[in-house]
Amino acid sequence: MKLTIVLLFSMFHLTLFSQVVATFENFNLSRGSHLNDASPATGFISGSIKLPNEYNADFDFWSGFAISADTNTTTPGFLNQYSAFPGSGALGTTAYAVGYIYDSEFIYPIEKAAGKPVIGMYITNSTYAYLSMRDGDAFAKKFGGETGKDPDYFFLTIKKYSGGAISDDSIKFYLADYRSADPSKDYIISDWRYVDLTTLGEVDSLVMSLTSSDVGAFGMNTPAYVCFDQISTDNLLSASSLYNPGDEIAIGPNPVSETLHMFVPVKGDCSITNIQGMKLWGEKLDAGHHQISVADFTPGLYFVMCEGRIAAKFFVE
């Protein structure tokens, strides 16, 4: 089987013990509930991430981010603004974050993660936005229009703020895309998707903005909501502990469903961990080719650790 190099060693690869994940489970929400008021704090903190929040008690109005465990995937409209369309958090968890991003909003790495790379996060549509794009509503059009051929789109742009300036470098994630000449390729994201953010490098914060093809006199008509979960940060104080045995590790296929093939160039201790840092497999391997069963792994992102360092990453489907 042809092996695929999926990760070259770079300054962004971290030890397992430096990785912290914002899961939002620390708010202890029961399913069907939400939290839209962080006061007296100025935002919600989970892991090493702070999400800004402003709340007006007189009007029960919030902006920025809310934390939710809502499971309603069928009710359209503004009254269902707290639900992620998959009906749960990423990886089947309970809680997640909902962003109201009409203009732009910031995600802040804090404490030891400040000024370090953000590794990645899971992103999906809110139920409010998904049903609005799929069916249309009193304010927004049905994506594709009456003929289904309108080249509509809805995407999230992520930029880094560092050194007092917003970088031109960005990551664009399409939450819906109807631009293809083939209507069968049109889509609205309905599940959680992992987005790798390491290419942005070291950040003081992440700047999030939403763009839609459906724009009116007062701006974007598509509901300006998007959901986030499992935000992984780098809490390593230095880059001195990189895995660098002198060669590269090769793995394949990627994504994988049953058997992962791995070529190890030098003898050493290797393991596989999930995004929460939980070790699921480990052995001391001789140099050469090895086969590892991942048939019982939950779909998602995993890391290959060698000698305590991240050497490669892969997805289980």
C-alpha cells in the first residue's frame, strides 16, 4: 500500500502535555439548556480559550458568544438561535459554543496559550442558519433560489491578530456552497468539521467573520450564527521539545477506517492519542512497517506520538 506523508515536522508540533482543549463541558449544562450571560465576567473561559460575551438584562440581549447544550434541530427561526444543527457537541459531547458574528468577533488564547498557535477546532452550522439557508425565511432567501441554480455561499473567515495587527493570511471555511455548475455538489454543512489552524502560526487572538451571498440594505440576510467546539491550543512554553529523530514518519491511508499502516524510520516508543490527549494505543516499535487496527476508534482527529512528541496526524472516518 502506498504510504502518505501527512505531516512534516515544524515549529508548531507540540508535546501531548502541552495541548489543552476547550470543550465547554466545564459549564455543566444539561441537554436542552444554554447560557448567554457571562457576567460579571466579560466572557466564557474553557480550557485556555476565552470567548467574549456582552449581555443586556433589560432586553435579554447578548452578543459575542453563548454556551449551549441545545438539541433542537427542527424549529426554524430566531427563537431557536442556540442550537447546533448536529444536535450535540462535536464528538458526541453535550456542550459547545455559539457565535453571533454579524460584524466580527475575537477568540482569545489565554494564560500559557497566549501568543502560541491555536491547533484547530470543530465548526458547524447553527440550526437557525441551516434551516434559513435550506428553506428560506421572512428575512433570508432559500439558497439556490427558485431554480436551485443561484450561486449562493456562506463562509467563515479566520484571521490571526498578532503584534497589534490583523494578518492578511486567513483560513476560509464554507458553511454552505452552491457555486458549482453541478447542483448535486451544492451543500450546507450539517455535521461537525475539524479545521486545522496551525498554518496561521502564533496568534494573540483569532478574528472571525461571516460572509454570505444573500445581502440586503442592512447587510447580510443569512443568520450570522456559527457553532464551535473542541478548540485545541498550544500551551508549550518553548519549541525545544520537538520530535526530530532525523527522518519522517509515513502513515496511510488518510482518512482511515480499519487499518492504519505506519512506517517508522527509527526504533522508539509510539502511541496514538485523540484530540483530548487520551492515549488509545501504544507500543515500542522497531524501525520498519507496522499495521495498527483503528476499527474501534470513534470518527475524528488523532495524533501519532513518537518519543513523546507529535509526529503525524490522521482522521478516522
